[in-house]
Amino acid sequence: MIIKTDDYIVEANELNVCKLIGTMRLPSPLSYDHPFSPVRKGIEEATDLYEIDVTQLEYLNSSGITALARMIILARKEDKAIRLKICNDIPWQKRSLMSLKSLWEKLFIVSI
Amino acid sequence: MSLFEFGRQTSIVWSGIALEKEPFFSHESSLNFKLDIGNIQHWHKCSLISNFIGQYFSESYEEKKQEINSMVSTITNELLENAVKFSPSSYRFIGLSIQEKKEYITVLVTNTSKKKHAEKLKHCLELAKSMPLDEFFHKRILFNAENDIQNSEIGLISLMKDFPVCLGAQFSLLPDPVFVDVSLMAIINLEVFFD
């Protein structure tokens, strides 16, 4: 499944993997319900470690970080391990996403 | 002292910097915007302005341009989105001012907000002084998720937690007691990039 707009792409075509690409600065966490619906579905149906790849996500605002945190909380409820793949060259990612580790012990963050 | 004594301005001191004492006006360069709510509610414009601000001010720093660009854009965007969310349409304008002096970039956003929202902002800044920011972030994320809260202070907490930035706010009463003028300032310390 792919959700594509002028600003971002949410790509979930492979099992156990989704990618967030572009800039996601939507008005509220609720606004992320639709774009993150493939992520939610992917977590619920994951058969193994579920990877969320944000290495091509240039910006994510605080509403997006909140929405992403809710995906991590969902993964905890479903007891699904998550690998969050981040990019060292995108400065805010390491700063802002490391805090999500406190939400779920099976959240693994890898940086490339 | 109550924050909202009629007819008096009061200030929040954050991290030792009092808003009225900050050498805000002795800057080296600045950009100033007056944004019409009716226009800026085309939400994408917040991002466009923030990206421009990031690119413009990072031009001065060749070595760390990408990092500073990303950081300034992120901080400006959070402050701008915050002001847009909490500005009633009856008060049309948001002020945005970005000033640069030596190793500091200061982002100031001014808007008019309902008193209850201003009080929440004040409370957030005061709480941020009382506990480790990682803990504050964690608690707020969980609370918001459990209570399905859409508008929270996660953005401001993230700025304080993740970036070399000091936040301060000033509140001024208006003749209409329902509303308050809010000035929210982020002072970004760029020295950390050049240690």
C-alpha cells in the first residue's frame, strides 16, 4: 500500500517494512491517522520484527512524533518488536526519536 | 503573584534569561514577518516559511549549514504551528521575528491567545523546570495517548529537550479578559556546533 502526496510518501509494500519519505508536518496527531494507517496495519499483521524506515524523512513535526509514539505504544500492546531505522545525516532524527525508546523495550533504533 | 494582574505585563524567566533583559534589539541582522491568520491557516505555509528561515540563516555557517538549517527550520516551525493553533480568528495577526547576533539566533513569535491556553503554556514552562525533560516528555506522551489528547506541549518539550535552545514567554493582558497577548521566544545557541 502506498499513500502519496506532494509532501510525503508512506510506503508499505513489503511485509514487515514501511517507509516514511519526504516532509510530514500535519496539523495534529489525528491528521496522521490516515497516513499512518499502513503503519498501524503493518504492526498489527507483523509476523516478525517490524521495520519503520525514516531515513528519507526530512522533517516530522511534534504532531508526527506524537503519532509515531502512538504506533510504538500500539506495538507494545501487540507485543511486536519494532526496528526504527534513522539517518545520521538528518539532524533532528537522532535527537528527537531516541526518546521513543522509553516507550517500548522492544523498540530498537538503528542509524545509518 | 498572579500572572494575570490586569494592566500589568509579567514575564517568565527561563534558564536565567529574562525576556525583557535579553539584548533582543541589539542584533546584527533580522527578518520580521506579520502573518495574517487567514493566510497562514493554509497549513503548508508554516513549513514553507520555516524552511526559508532555516535556509536563510544557515547560509552564514558553511561548515554546519545542513545541521543549522534543519534545526532552525524545526524550531521555527514548532513555534509558528503553536501560535497558529492557539490564535482565535478574531485576532488576525501573528508576528514572527528572527534575529541573529554572534552565536545566537532568536526566534520570537507573538500572537493573541485565549487565557486558558496561555495558562497551559505557562504551566508547561514551569513544569519543564521542575523535572528532567526526558521524564517530562515520556509522561506527557503517555498521558496524551491514554487520553487521546490532540493539542499538547510535546513540541515545546521536544525543543527544550533535543536542541540547544532556551524558551521564554511573556504574557500581557488585554481589555478583553478572555484573551492574552503571548510572546514566545526561542534563543538558539549555536556555540555547541563550534566547540
